[in-house]
Amino acid sequence: MKLLYMAHAKGQIRVSFVCFNAYKLFNRRSSAQIGGTEVQMHTLATSLAKDDRFTVSCIVGNFNQPRVEKFGNITVVSAFKLRKSIWNLLTAPVFLFQALRISRPDVIISSPAGPEVGLLALYCIFFPKTTYIFRTASDVDCNTVKEKTFDPVSALLYRFGIRYAQAVVVQHERQQSDLQNYYHKKSRILGNGYSVPGTIIPIQEREKRIAWVGSSRTVKRADIFFKVVEQLPSYSFDMVLSESGDTRLHKKYTAQATRYSNLVFHGELLPDQVNTLLSSARILIGTSDYEGSPNTYIIAALSGTPVISLNVACDGVCVNGDLDQMKMEIKNIMGDDEYAIKISDQALQAARTHYDINKVIVQWISVIQEMYYSQKN
């Protein structure tokens, strides 16, 4: 098979992002399943591509698209089909290495966790002028919980990849501590980043609606969200449910959502549609058992939308597992403009300080340059 090689401007650092389901963010007609990780990797790639010091590519799954495509300043290269079969398992490493040889990266950045972490580390051993940065997507990537869901070969590859990655980027201190304790790997903390909206709708002027956004995974605890909807019948709710995850859960939750007259079920929305919904909501609630650094929380905070989280720390209100307290906070923010404005302003200030992509990408550039020049020398 003849490979097409990317052309590169002299002196630029070539960076390849590896995120297989991110293809839908380039081609909306794709069947790829997106979540927060895909959105964040796409945001980082598009932000980095604006800097003429870098040539950016993204390696994605094979969804029957052309092998190499160009979207703006980013070259998108397909690797392998994501469906699980013996043939795919055997050929995936070959197709992944071919995609890497097309993009010829100096630096590889991948997320989320999976056996490809080991394959990418192995590629950098074969081609030592290339350096690999693994970005964790969730707390479970750092404490062996995710690894235990893999088959033995995938688990071995994942552990190998963490060990031999030149750098690991985590989202907060607990992930950093867990990675050290469970994998004996040092890491650096870089928060997620998104664009700051040009205009913010004042919280007191918004329609009093409560949003929930998540994927079709048990950990997101949509069952608890439905309980809140049922127990607060006088409030209006919006549910965005990604198809990413368990298809059986998606069908179950889709059917269950029709039972509630105070709930509008949107199904899966594209990121810009989610952003619009969050920017006009009075509240975003989160019911997950655990997260990494929830992208929806950050996007909501950048829009000045108060977040009430059941279990996961946030810049809004975390009720530490107390469902009754969550319902009380919902009533407080829905009914008290002064309190709602206070929570909104606090979240917005914190988000602009920590999650503005213009600030976050500077930190990423520093890490990329450090890895590139240390490997080159």
C-alpha cells in the first residue's frame, strides 16, 4: 500500500493528536461517538493549529472517509475501524503505525485511555525522534479502575504506555497523586480549556430551565437525574444524552425520558448546540459518581451558568452526595436571583482565570516545546 506523506513547513514542530472518535467534530455526518474528551482534544488541536510554529494533524478512526483529509489548518488521517473483531485487533497496530508514518509527528498527544497508549509509546521507541504525551481523561485512568475493564493484552499495553510515555498530563492534583501511587509515574497538571463566550446572558434574564448533559454510561447516573426530575415536577428540565457508551443504556434512557412532562429530551447534540443550551440555562446539574475535570462544568462556568454537582468538585456548588441538598440548592438558585447571581459570578471569574483556552494553550505549547527540544537534543 502506497502511503501519502504530509508536507511540512521547515522549522515547524509537527504535532499529531490521536483521538479516534474526534472525527465527528471534523465531519458532523460521521457515526463517531463523541464525549468531553473528544471535544477537548479537538479544541486543543484547533487552537494549536492557529500558531504558525506548529503543523497539526489528528489521527482518527476509520469511518469510511478518505485516508487523508484537510479541515482548515488540520490534516486528519484515518487509522482503523473501531468495531471490535479479531481482524481489527490484529490489524489495528499496522493501520495506526501507517497513519503515524503519514503524519510524521515530532510530538504525539493522545487521549483517552486504551491499548493505543502502549502502541504509541512503542512507536516512539521505534522512532526515537518522536516524543509521546499521554493526557488522562478521567480519574479512573489514574487509579487502575479503567485498566481493570480491559482484556489482559490491552491492560498490559496501557501500563506499558504509561511507563514509557515521555510525559503524562493530568487534570488535577488527585489524578496526579493517584498516578504516582498506582503507576509510579510523575505527571504535570494542565486544566481543560475552552473559548470564552463573547456575550453572557445575565442569569436573572434566563428562562428558568435546568440542564443535564452526559453520555450513556452508568457512571453518569442518569437514573439519579430522572429521580430529580420526578421529585421536582414544578421545574423544567433539558436532557442531552450522547450515544457514546452503552447502546442499551441509551435506548433505556431515551424511553424513560418520555415519561416526564417537565423534561425536554434532546438526545445527542453537537458541541455548539450544547454550548448554546448551557449558555441559556439557569442551572446545570451533574450526577456522575466521578469525573476527570468535567468539560460541561467548564463550558457552563464560562457562560456564567451555575453548576450543582452531586459528587464531583466544581466551581459552583458540590453537595457531596447529598441528594436532598442538591434539590435544596436547585430551589435556591431557581428562586433567588441574588443568590443565583452570586454563584454565577463566582463560577465565571474562576473559569476565566483557569479555563480560558488562550491561557491553557500557552501551557500546552510550553510542554510540547519542552518535550520536542529535549528529545531533539
